[in-house]
Amino acid sequence: MGFGCNAAGVVGCRIIDSPRERLIAILTNTFVPCNGRFPMLVSVITMFFAGGALAGAAGLAGLIVLGILVTLGVSYLLSVTVLRGAPSSFTLELPPYRRPQIGSVIVRSMLDRTVFVLGRALASAAPAGVLIWIFANVTVGGVSILAHCTAFLDPFAALFGLDGVILMAFVLGLPANEIVMPIIIMAYLAGGSLVEMNDLASLRALLTANGWTWITAVSTMLFSLLHWPCATTLKTIRKETGSLGWTAAAALIPMAVGFTVCFVFANIARLFV
């Protein structure tokens, strides 16, 4: 379920009987790329690496496999450290067959899973939209707040193969992964509103003109794959666990993994450039 939406994946962890294993699954669900991250991953692969549809599909499949491997690795580390315990067996009992009640299934699915997730998404999107507008349109010394922030983050982001614009886009994109690339485009164009470019050739020209290389592209994809959950997922984790501490851990663990992987990759790749 996490491939569609990480928040829905977190809700889906309710089927796990063991509280320890349910918590491990919740904390590592974000390493599975959700539907909001696929457009960015596909576009970057297409612009910088893919020589055709088959190569692009192979690159995307490789990223998905990497996310699954990281999920398994972090799950193992959690299970032998802070969440130690005896593994439980999984038994799936087949219930008695009953004639499906289509109306009841649709209503329960809408109320139990869809409506409350969408409500949390809207609650995060509204204030985030105001914040993004302020950052992009309010100027200090003739320069937007967004430009000041990206310039401040540049030296730090460079350690991980990114730049200040990319890192700031991920920070402002906390409400939804779908807006990360539009924020990047807005910052590079110094515009005051979110922009989408349907022409990948023009987008590639914009990115390369602002210093993107294949190292930047790979680092951005890795960070997109491994970074912190979106706000909707974090709110869902807070509700499912009932703990601010575990919610913070759900944000800090992928953030640490994402920065570590990008740091290692970027600095090793630079040795061969």
C-alpha cells in the first residue's frame, strides 16, 4: 500500500498483531517510494540517464529495489536494537465466506482510509501554500526569503551532492512530495509561484544551467527515495502510534539514512570525476 501512499501504508500496518513488529513496519514504510515521488524519479531518470523506455524502466526498478533493501536493512537494525524482541509467527485465517456487501465495503473504505487521509493532507497543504508564497514573494534587501535560505543552505547541501535550492525544496515540500520539483523550478526561475514544465528538454536545460550534473541527479533521486515522510504520513503515524517520540523517530531515521547515503555516494563519485 505504501507504493500508492505512505500514509495508507501506515494505516495498513494495523493488520500486524505484534505491537513491536507493527511499529517497525510503520517506521520503515517511508522507504517505499509513494506515488508522489514517482513523477520526479521518472523525469530525472529520463532527462539524465535513460536511453530509452527499457533503460528508464530498469533505472526506476533499481531505485525501487534499493528502497526495499533499505527497508529490510533498517527493519533488521531496529529489531536487534531499540525494538528487540522475539519474532512472531504470521497466521492468516480464512474467515467464513459471506456474500459481499458492496455498499458497506465502499463506505467503510472511504471513511476508514480515504477521507481521513485526505483531510490530513488538506490540513497540511493550506498553511504550507501560504508559507511557500511568503518565502517566494516577500523580499529582504531586494532578495526573496527563499533565495536567502537557499544561499544559506548551499554549503551544507553540497556535502551531499545537492544544492541549497534542492534541499530547501524538500523542506518546503513536506506537505506533499509532488511539489518538490515545482518548488525547484520556481526557485531557479526566481518566480513567485509554483511552476510545472511539461517539456523535459527545457527542464533539463534549466537544471544543467543551474549546475546539475549526473551526481546531482543521482543524489536528488536518492534523497527523494530515502528522505523524511510527508506531513500527512507523519500525522497518520502520530495517530497510529499515539506517540510524539515515535513520530519524531519516523522523521529522523529516514533523514539520517538519506543524508548518509547521499554523502557517501557524492563523495565517492567525485573521486572519479
